[in-house]
Amino acid sequence: MKLDTADQLSAITKMLHWLVAIFMIALLFAGVYMVETEAGWLYPWHKSFGFLLLFIVIVRVAWRIKNGWPSPVGQYSTIELSLSKFIHWLLILGTLLLPISGLLMSYYAGHGIDMFGLEVIGKNIDPENPEKAIAHSKALASFFHSVHHWSGYIIIAAVTLHVVGALKHHFVDKDETMKRML
Ligand code: HEM
Ligand code: HEM
């Protein structure tokens, strides 16, 4: 398998970056949209695609460990290098934390876990009202709900900075950073 070099990123790095990027951006938008507009129909899709993304993210993290981080294409200030490193770490951690906190929030709230209708963990049905679920732990469901909510908004800010940085490299510095990822 070909690893990244200073002037060329491997096909695996590029494929995993864009696959995760598209899924993440769509799920962030869908998450905020469904909460703000109470679009109940979107919840099962959000959860199923979020769960699916977790598997891709695990492959990506394994690839990062094997391959290391791509080295910068040019000479940049220490501040710029540290900021990009920090944001890359935040993005990778966010791509793990969001699906995991989402799954744990749903599990502890008693809603069970399924992917596109395929049941992984059954709903904890309330015998008095089979339409409803009984929480396994209200405290843990609420904790993971907060983690999901706050990490969602932190990652939206991080992705925005990341995209601004990528555009700066392409249009202001006019370097190879963006071309290397495309
Ligand atoms: C339109 C949106 C995006 C653009 C234009 C973009 C662009 C780029 C570019 C040019 C690089 C290479 C940086 C370098 O060589 O140092 C990069 C790396 C990276 N991007 Fe993005 N990106 C986007 C969205 C995202 C999203 C949504 C995530 C995750 C939530 C993400 C996570 C990362 C990470 C972790 C790296 C470090 C290298 C790697 O692990 O592959 N990006 N991105
Ligand atoms: C990488 C994957 C994911 C991303 C980026 C993501 C992102 C988001 C965002 C930004 C919100 C809105 C937060 C708010 O305004 O409070 C949200 C809400 C939600 N997410 Fe996710 N999510 C992901 C995966 C999951 C998974 C795997 C599940 C469950 C199996 C899940 C369940 C939920 C639920 C139930 C809500 C609504 C919470 C409420 O009603 O307040 N998410 N998600």
C-alpha cells in the first residue's frame, strides 16, 4: 500500500478524507436542522448514517496511525503549523466522539440502536405504552446528549476554520496544499 509523501498524498488518504468530510458536513447540517425544525422523520436517517460513518472513521484513524500525518507542503510560521495541527486533531477526535456519543445517548435513553432498520440493540419498550421507551439511565442519556450537542457545535467551528485555512492556502499562498488533497 502506498503511503503519503511530502508532495503526494496516497489515494487512501484522499478517499478517506473526502468520504468522511462529505458525511460529516451532511450529518452536522442534518443534526442541527432536525433539532431546530423538529423533523422527526430525519432522526432514523441521521442515526443510521452516523453509525455507518463510525466504521469508516475507525478505518481512517487506523490509517493515520500507520501512515502518520501528512507533512506540510512549504515553510509556515510556528503559529500556523500549531493551529493546523490542533484543528486536525480536533477534527479526528470529533469524528469519533460524535457518533459514539450519539449511540450512547440513544442507548441510555432506551431507544435502542439500529442501522437502516437492522436492529443491533432492541428498544427498551415501556410495557404500559409500547410506543414509548424507558431510559436505562436518564443521567447518562442526558450527559451524552450534552456531549453530542457541544461537540457538534465545536466541530462546526473547527470545520469552518479548516475550510478557511484550505482556501487561504489555495488562493492567498497559492501553494500545493489543496491540490495535493484533490
Ligand atoms: C469542503 C470541505 C473541506 C476542505 C476543502 C478540506 C481540505 C483539506 C485539505 C486541503 C487538507 C490537507 C491539509 C494538509 O496537507 O496539511 C485537509 C486535511 C484534513 N482534513 Fe479536510 N477539508 C474539508 C473538510 C473536512 C472535514 C469535514 C473534516 C472532518 C470533520 C476534515 C478533516 C481533515 C483532517 C483530519 C485532515 C488532516 C489530514 C488527514 O487526516 O487526512 N476535513 N483537508
Ligand atoms: C459523525 C456522526 C454524527 C454527527 C456529525 C452528528 C451531529 C449532530 C448534531 C450537530 C446534532 C444537533 C445537536 C443539537 O442541536 O443539539 C445532532 C443531534 C442528534 N444526533 Fe447526531 N450526529 C452524529 C451521529 C449520531 C448517531 C450515531 C446518533 C445515534 C445513534 C445520533 C443521534 C442524534 C440525536 C438523537 C440527535 C437529536 C438530539 C435532540 O433531539 O436534541 N447522532 N447530531
